[in-house]
Amino acid sequence: MPETKFKQINIVLKYLLFIAGSVSLILGIIGIFLPLLPTTPFLLLSAACYIRSSERVYKWLLANKYLGSFIRNYREKKGIHIKIKTSALFLLWATILFTSFFIIKILIISIILIIIAIAVTIHLLRIKTIYD
């Protein structure tokens, strides 16, 4: 393969990775506010895409006051801050219960939503908690 074609593929790949990282970053930010959308996996995916496409944006993400801690705490196996865990559980149950009782009219779907909430709660409670 000629060198110019290889460079073109690299440039296209970098742009695709940058776009994928940006979409993942947006989903991760939305996940901070929506309890059923996982924040940390999307932020980890963003970091993985950015490290291969834009070192500057990768460094910004890790240094970010709000988002960098998710990635650093996961990489260092520290856990989840108690504030984040508490708010995630509160939002999870508030959203699920409201949806189950006032929005969804089909009993089986409400039951499935509550089972999902129980599973997510168990998962969150099993993750180490950071107290500061």
C-alpha cells in the first residue's frame, strides 16, 4: 500500500475515533443525570478513543474537574464517591417508581423495570464507596 494511502486511512481513523469519543462523552454526561445510562463506561470509551485520536482532548478529559474523577477512580480501583452513589440510587428509584406507577400501564413492563432497578442497586452497592 502506498504511503499516502496509509496516511489517509490514519487520518480517517483518527476522525472516526474522535467522533466516537465525542458521542460517547455526550452519552456519559447525560448518564450523570439519567440513572439508567452508565456514566463511567461511556467516559472510559471516550478516553480510549481520544488517546488514539487527540492527545490534547484526552489530557483535557482526565484533567476535567467533573469528568476526570470518574476515569481516575475507575483506573485506580478506588470506587464511587458516596454523593454520586447516593444521588444515582435516589434518581434511579425515583425515575423507576414514577415511571412504573404513573407512565407505564402494562404490569409486566413495570415489574421488569423494578427488577432492573434492583439489579442496578445491587451492582452499585457492591462497588467500593469513597467517603470524603
